[in-house]
Amino acid sequence: MRRYVLGRVGQLVITLFIYIALVYFLLQAMPGDISMIYLQNPRIPQAAREELKKQLGLDQPPIVQFLSYIRNFFTGNLGVSFSQYPRPVWDILLERLPRTLVLFITANALSFYVGFMLGRVIAWRRGATVDHAATVVGIAFWTAFYPLLSLILIWLFAYTLKWLPLNQFIEPSLWVYAPWPSNTVFGYMVFGIAVISIAVFAILWSLGRGQRKTGRKIGLAWALSAGVFAAGLGVAASAGMLVYMWDIVRHMVLPVVTLTLINFAGTMLLMRDSMLETVEEDYVMAARAKGLPDAVVRDRYAARNALLPTVTSLVLSLAASMSGGLVTETMFSWPGLGQVLFRSALANDYPLATGALVFTGIFLLIAHFVADMLYAALDPRISYGGEPVAEG
Amino acid sequence: MRSLAQHWAIFRESRIGIAGLVVIVCFGVFGMMWPLMFRNVWDPNVYHPVVGFDPTMMHPAAPCRGHLLGTDPIGRDILAQLMFSTGREFLLGVLSAMISVVVGTFIGAMAAYYGGFTDAFFMRLADIVMLFPFVPLLVVVGSLVRLDMFSFAIILGFLEAFGGITIILKAQALQVKVRPYIDAAKVAGGDDLHIIRSHIIPNVLPLSFLYMMFNVTAAILSEATLSFFGVLNIDMSWGMMIHTAETAGYLFDYGRYWWLWLPSGLAITLFCAAFYMVGRGLDEVVNPRLRKR
Amino acid sequence: MDALLKVENFTMHYRTTAGHVKAVDDVTFSLARGQSLGLVGESGCGKTSIAMSIMRLLPYNSEIKSGRVFLGGQDVYSMREEDFRKLRWKEVAMIFQAAMNALNPVYTVGSQITEVILEHEPAASERDARERVAELFCTVGIPEERMDHYPHEYSGGMKQRAVIAMALACSPSLIIADEPTTALDVIVQDKILREMEEIRRKTDMSMIYISHDISVIAEVSDVVGVMYAGKLVEIGPADDIFKRPRHPYTYGLMNAYPSILGEKRDLATIPGEPPNLVFPPEGCRFHPRCDWATDECGTVEPPARYVGPNHSVACYNPFPAPSSGGDRIGVATA
Ligand SMILES: Nc1ncnc2c1ncn2[C@@H]1O[C@H](COP(=O)(O)OP(=O)(O)O)[C@@H](O)[C@H]1O
Ligand SMILES: [Mg+2]
């Protein structure tokens, strides 16, 4: 196990290095010498130019520049943005990253869950109306043009029904007298949710271990989870943060829903196809012969095994879903990584764009790694690089 | 291997695939109407998709007799733009998908056939390429060099080719490689290229074709997104139509100017969905377990 | 005699695009408690279909044309699905053709057995179930500590034993073993079969052994049924059938496989192939391959006739009992 994880981490670091190099040289290789565009930008004061040039080492050969970029990268120096001159790139990215992180994780987890559940149902009831309907609706969302979908949702829920705020991260008028900056509240919120999730997970895990599920155990699990959640809310309320957190949550709903709608069908269709294969497996027939209830055959046999290839494809689709996420952020003026990336690209803010691109890559790499680990945890046949247990 | 007629017979069973095909054909007819309309029916000065202008009314004009889908903020006819762009979307989608699949098939077949270093190299490369968030990357690249449609299609095709598609096609090619007739061909003195071309590739082809459909979807969506952000050097496309509405500030008056974004948005979605559906139909041809029972 | 299982005039077809596959045609037999039945026939003749019919696990495209199945006196197909589900494994368990794939790869072998015990015995606790599995493992000869291993950590023979242990888990009255050892090598095959038979005798269960290899059946069955192209062409006490096969097909099968004792013998395969069951031959389904077929055989289906106590055969010209002349057999081997 340890060796397997270490091996994956090693690969991760190498891949990261190559990725940074590729992004760096790709942008360097662009015609019209970016550094000149950069330096001649009228927004940079004349006096700052010479110093910047030296600071960035632009007078040195590309390979030296690259090495110093890498060195700077690992010391947290990504240069200075010039569209927001003189703010350091690192600073901007650190501010934006958590927001993208939360959006991306919530939406992906949600869409995976929804896709998994739906795929499971429609594969089990293959050929039924619900199968056809879900497939067609799923394809429509899966191939929808993101900006269009965002617009329709905004138009429906924010503009016409007025249930949710139009866009952005917070409602400025509410925050005028707020005792904390929005990032602080957001940070507490994320932390609180993480703690609650871990607690709920631990409760479910410790109560769900046995094979005999009694009504009492299930009830207890629900009660405890609800208790933990209520306690979290209580803490937030007593600190006076609840209104502000609620405001952020309300702003998150539409982007999360959009991303979920865009992504769930991928998982759903894969899950369906994958499960259509597992239902033909002998162990599923054996499970029926064993007289297990239909739901158990479906969930613990067909779906559980169909989950494995679905997780693999989830890993493969992370990059695409990241792209979709960045576009969606822009549509909702969600001030995350995506918005920074697009704005800086359009403004020719080259250090910021590179930084955002690199961060996106790192972020994806980590997501990739987590999904890999998840897969290894789900499939007992992965031998973590060790010898398989002896044959009998 | 099954014959083309047999493939078609299976494909025909798939309702989703057929529905997709019908939509694609409709788009084809729609796109082909453009030159006819432009030459014979429409006044080129008014209905030109890029430089047309109708001086008789205020713009953007709501749908009316002369402009069935209205006009955009600078007085161009929406229907004409929609029609004109259709052909280009076909070209873009098919070109980039062709490149990705031809290159991907070839690399996959090579990696499977030679194994060893070739295999390791392309697989690691694919791992890295798959990490690339294409759209943001192309936005950054596009903001530096304004790509036109043609070079955009080529870049996209190659990016896709070296990514996941190589891995999938290689896995398929590997299954073919271990079949006895490959050994027979080797013993009979067939040279490598010949074996790859005449034995491995034909067996991978149905799967390649399937991925071609999915890649058309991906290409069109990417183009639309990038056009929407205004980083491509394209004078007219469905994405550009929405971009025009957005930059002129009409997008955020949602319901009122629906004809500025709804027709083009729907066209993109429908077109992509159609190719995707054909892909799913083909999936049933390639993958017997998915077939209707 | 107390019949545990009765199959009466059972006919079942599969719908396919090519037409109806007449996989089981008018099959009748019964099985007493504590008895073992061997079902033989070339592959594709409908043995698995019969097994699945008894388990009421037929696929979506099956169609029962006529007949009934009684298990312990209850009509299997008139019960509600939910009621019959509760009988599965408790009354009738199964050892699958491909035992290798009958275990779910993502759960430990032990948990797959405790699962079924807990399902069917509401009173049992998890601890009881585990103890039972430990005993079962001991019975079939798997080290107890293997319980918490995954199927991929087992060898082929061990998986087979685990599947047998699983079948025994709820002490069913009947176990159907569909080609239980086909995937194993001959030595292990033999060993496992003998062990199964020993367990069966001790526990007084009934058993249906299904195999395409008559020599496998020979050792372990009290009664042997021979299937050809969806028909049960001959059924009778094992001794009888092996000493005096009456149906030409049975005779052909006996020559087609070496005995498990390993006697060297030239294999005389039956010429030709089993028919396409969408369009089975008129009359006796075996007649195109039969050396003794007469005109009658090609027109009207032969009815089953008793040729001895509990021994019936569906043939117009069954081999006579040995006393009246073995010369035709001589012709056959010539
Ligand atoms: N699900 C099915 N659909 C259609 N035909 C089937 C199906 N299952 C089995 N068959 C056909 O029914 C016949 C009997 O099959 P089976 O019972 O599996 O035979 P056996 O177990 O003796 O080898 C074969 O011709 C087989 O092709
Ligand atoms: Mg069988």
C-alpha cells in the first residue's frame, strides 16, 4: 500500500514538472514575444520596466529563464500581475483557489452521486420509459452549450422566479457592515463543512460495518448525523456568521446546479453501460439464486462492480469537467480561478495567466491522484504493487 | 468481422442513433440551403452574415417577415448567420475529429504492436495530455495568437489525438494483436507496417469511428466556448453569434432579446447532441452487450 | 416415495431474432429426497435451461409453453416471486457452471456466505453466521482463515470448494450442480466430486449433477437422465443405464468419453452435430445422426416408454436387453 501510494506521488511530481514545462514553453513559443508585449504594456509605469525585466531575468536565455521560473515557483514567487499591478500572482491565486476548489468538489461529488444513482436505476430497468427518458435528457445536458445552460438557469431561477441571486459571490449591500471579510467567513464555512462531513462519514462507517442492518442502527446513524449538523449550525449562529454564510451558499446554488447538470449525464451514461455489462456476470445470477432481495442484487452486486470502470472514467473526465467549471465560473461571475484565467488571458496578463494555468494543472493532478486512490480502495484486486497473496 | 451492411442493420435498431442521424441530415440540408438562398432569394447586402445590414429598421429587431429570426445588434440577419455557420461547424467538427481519430488510431495501433518504449512513451504522453484543461489553455493561447477556424481545428485534433483516445484505441488494438492471424501474417513474412495497416487498423476502425462522433461534439463545443469568449479569429459561427450579443450587452436582459442567443445556443446543443447520439448508436454496434434485446 | 422435485411435461422456449429456440421440450422427471440425479448430454441440449427453470431464474426472453415444476409439493411457478425468493438457497441451492465467476470480486468470500445465511435465517447473529462458515470451510477443506480473503486470492480449485460451501450454507434440500468441475483438471475434478457425494450422503440432501461428460456422472448418481436437443431421451437407474444403455444416443455418449478410471480406449465420437433448436428435426430429434433410424423415426416423435423399472426411453428401436443379443452393439463399434 505504502509503496503504491509513494509510486503514484512520484509519478505525480514528474508529471507536474512536465506540465509546468509544457505550459511555460508553449507560452514562450508563441509568436510576438510575450515578454515584449508584457513590458510594453502602457499600464506598467516606465520606471518599473527595467527593474521588472531584470527581476524576471528576461535578458537571459530561455532555459535559464525556465529554471528560474521553476525555482521561483517552488518558493511561491510567480511574478507580478500587471493587470492588477503590483499585486503578486501568488496572492491573487491563493485568494481565488478555495472558491474554485469548493465549487469544483461540490459540483463533481454531487454530479457523480446523481449520475451513479440514476445510471444504476436505468440500467436495472433497461428499455423502460425511464431509461429512454433519462438517456435523452442526459445527453441534452451533457452536450449543452455551457453558457446557454447557465443563461437559461439564471433567467429562470434568478430573473423570473427570483429565488436565487443573479450572480457573483456575495450580495455587496448585505456585507457593508459585516464584521468579517467574505473570505474569512468562507474559510470558516469550508472548514465547518469539512468537519461535519468527516464526522458524518465516521458515524456512517462505524454504524454501517456489520452485515445485519437493523432499523435501530439506521435510525441512530440518521439521528447522530442530524445532531452533528445542528451543532455546526448552532456554532455558526452563535458566532453571528450564519446570515453571511447563508448568503454565500445562496450564491453557490446556481453555479453548482449548472455544473452538476452539465456533468451528471457523463457518469450516468457510463454507469448505465458499465452496469449493462455487469448484470450479465455470473455473480449477479448467483446472487439472484441465493435469494437475495432485488435491491441487494442490484446495489451490492451489479452496481458495486459497475462502479469501478465508472470511477476510472471519472478520472479521465476531470480535465473536461474543470474546463466546464472555469467557463461556468465566468458565466456566474464567480470570482474563482476560472474567472482570473479568462480575464488575465484576455488582458494579456501573462504571468497571471500562466500561474492560473499551472494552478489548474496542479489542482487537476491532485484530483487525479485522489480519484486513483479511491479506485484502489474500491477494487480489492489492485495489489498496490506487492505480490498477490499466494495461491492455494 | 462484420460487413458494412450488417453494421448498418445493428445501428438501425438503435433509436437514439437514428434520431441523431436524422438531426444531422436536417442540419446538412439546412447548411446546404445557404448558397441557394444567398444567391437566389436574399439580397446580399442585407443578408450577408458578416457585413450585411438592413437599413429599414432599428436593430436588434425582433423576428418579423423579412427576418424570421430577427436581427443582431448591428443589423445582420440571424437566420442567415445560422445557416451560413452550419457548413463551417460541419467542417470544423469533422476535420478535427478526423485528425484526432486518424492520428489516435495510428498511434494506438503502433503502441499496441510494438509495445516497449513506443508504448510507454505514448501512454505517458497521453497521461499528461489528458491533464490539460483544453479550454482554458486554448483561451490563453488564443488570446496571444488569434487562431482561425482551420488552425483551431488542427490544434484541437492533435490535442485530442494524443490524449485519452490513444489509450482506448490501444487497448482495442491489443486485443486484436494477440489473435492468431496476426502471428500467421508475421510468419508469412508480412512487414510491420503492412500488418498494422491491413490487420490491426481495420479491427480498431469501428471503435475509432465511434470516438470520431464524440470528438465532433467536443470540437464544436470547444469552438463555441472559445468564440463566446472572443479569442478566436473567426468572423462568424454559432459561438460568435452569442459573443456578439454578449459584448453588445444584450445577453443580460435575458428574456427580452431571446432571438440573439437562443437560436444559436440551441443549434450548438442540438448539433452536438446529434453527433453524440450517433456515437451511442455506434456504441451498440461495437459493443454487443449494450445491444437492445 | 416422497418426491422432492417433480418436473411435469415442461416445455420452454427462448425468443430470439432467429425464431424460437426450443430448448426444453416436454421434459418429465421426478427426484426423491436423498436421491441424486445425473443429467447428461452434449453442450447446448438444454441442461442448464432445466436447472434455471427449477430455480425460476429464466432470462427475460424465455417463454414457458407448458408444464409445471413442483418443489417440496409447491408449484414453483404459481408462487409469488417474493415468496419463491425466500425459498431459493434455503430449499434449492445451485453450484454454477462457471464457479470461477460466481463469486463477487469485491467482497471477501466469507462475507458472501454469511450474507446469504443472514438473509435466510433472521434469527442468526453475525457471529453465528461466521461460525457456520468456518465449519463449512472445514467440511469442504479450505483453511478457516481464508474466510476474509477475496476471490482473486483463491486458486481455481479453492474457488470451486468455496462455491460448494456456499451452496451448503443454508442446508438446502436440493442442490443443483451445473458442470461443477468442468473448469478443473481431471484429478481435482474427481476428488471434488467424491467429496461432494460424501457430503450429500451424510446430509441426506438431493442433488442434480449436470455434465456433458457421462463418466463424471457415472460415479455419483443414483438416477441418470440423458438429454438430447431439449428432450429427455432416456432416464433410469444409473446401474441400469450404464450396463444396458437403451437409447442409441446414450450409447454414443458412453463411447465418447474415457472412463474416469483412466482406461485407455479409442474415443468414438458421435458423428454429426446437435441440431439447431430453432428448427429441430421432425420426428425423433436424434434421427439424422442415428445409425438405426427408420422411416418412422423421421416423421413421428417417439413417446417415452418404460423398458424396465423406473427406466424409460423415447426411441422406436431401443437396444434390447443384453440377453436378447448384443450383436447390434457390435455393429455400432465396427
Ligand atoms: N438466453 C438465451 N437466449 C436464447 N437462446 C438460449 C439462451 N440460453 C440458452 N439458449 C439456447 O438454448 C439451448 C440450450 O442451452 P443450455 O440450456 O445452456 O444447454 P446446456 O446447458 O445443455 O449446454 C442452446 O441451443 C442455447 O444456444
Ligand atoms: Mg450448460
